[in-house]
Amino acid sequence: MACKATRKETRMSTPPHDRVSLIDGAPMVQQVADYLRESIYSGELRPGSALRQEAIAARLGVSRLPVREALRQLESEGLVVARPNSGAKVALLDFAEYADIYKVRERVEPLVLAESIPNMTDEQKQETGELLRELESLVDDPPAFLATDRMFHLSCYAGASPFLVKTVEGFWNTTQRYRRLLLATYSAVDYEWTNWEHRLIYDCILTGNTRAGEDVIRMHIERTRLHLGAHRELFDR
């Protein structure tokens, strides 16, 4: 999957008053990766933005080593691209690439759900139900809805193999920013339809109906692709 990084870059500034605090004792590389990943998801770091190791290290108060390793981790997730002699940049996904990823998701995630359903434990099903109820209460809080929506979907795949789950996570990581932009176009009816589809997915999990689950998740992903395709201007932001 090739993610372009050809647009005009935005340099990452590091004003002294904007220094970010990390948690003592927690793995440094993971904290740096989490911080950068969330900055990309939130739009603070825009597609094509240059990621200067020195600037990131100064902002976080760490050495360049954990920053370098964190950037490698994000590159493996498809969020960052690195080019010789030009450094790392936030990956840039154009509409055609986005559409291709969603078309692959429409075929892969039904398989992952079908593999997951027979293997989910009662505790995993309960957690999915709790996330569903939480999600339905967050229609007035788009950032929280987006984060919980991700957790809900990944929880549906808890019974699948680590390889399949990691594959799905990679697709989600690459397209996360565009789902955030998409929510800005949602009406109350859009949220209602989305939550209705979530309830259908959960019902398939509870009843063990893998065939229906495959159909519902495929429809759910396709509808999102078509909705975002109707708002192609979001890819110019």
C-alpha cells in the first residue's frame, strides 16, 4: 500500500511552553508512538507534515532514540512514510487509495468476524455489548464516538487470530483521520443508522449467526465508503 507524501509539508513547531509530559516508568518508545499517533488521528499533524526527530524529542523531553523507534513503528502501521534524504512525514492518503482500502475491508472484515464469532468468550461478548451501549450514548460527542466506535469494532474481532486482527488494525490506522472528518458531515439520522447496524452486528455475535454477520459488516463498511465518497472535498483538508 503506497501512501503519498507529496503535498506541501507543515513543519512541526516546538515552542517551550508547549512541552508535553510523559509518564514516568512507562515504555518510552510506546509513549512517543501513542502521542504521535493521536496527533495524527486528531488532525494536529496533517497529512504531509514533516516529522523532525529533533523537534519531537525537544517537545517531549526525550532523546532522539525513542523518537526514531516510534517513527519506525508508525511507519509499519501505515501512518508515516520515510524517504532517504528527506526524513519522515505523515502519510498522505488520496481518495483512490482510501477507496481501495475500504473495498479490501469489505471483503476481509466479514471473514475476520466469521472467524471471531465462534471463538469469542462470554467476557468478550459482554465487553462488546458494553461498548455498544456506551457508543449509543455518544452521538453528541464525535471524538468520543470515533474512539469508542473503533474499540467496538475491534472487540467484535477478539476471537479471530492475531494475524487477522493486526491486518484489520492496519486498515483502521491508515483511514482513521478520514473517519474523524466524516463525522463532521453526520446528521442525527446518520448516527441512528450507524448504531442500528452496530446492534445488528452484536445480535449476530450473540446468536452465533456468522453468515448474517458477514452480510451486515460488509454493508456497514460499504455504506461508510459511499458516504465518504460523496464528500471527496474532505481529502483536500
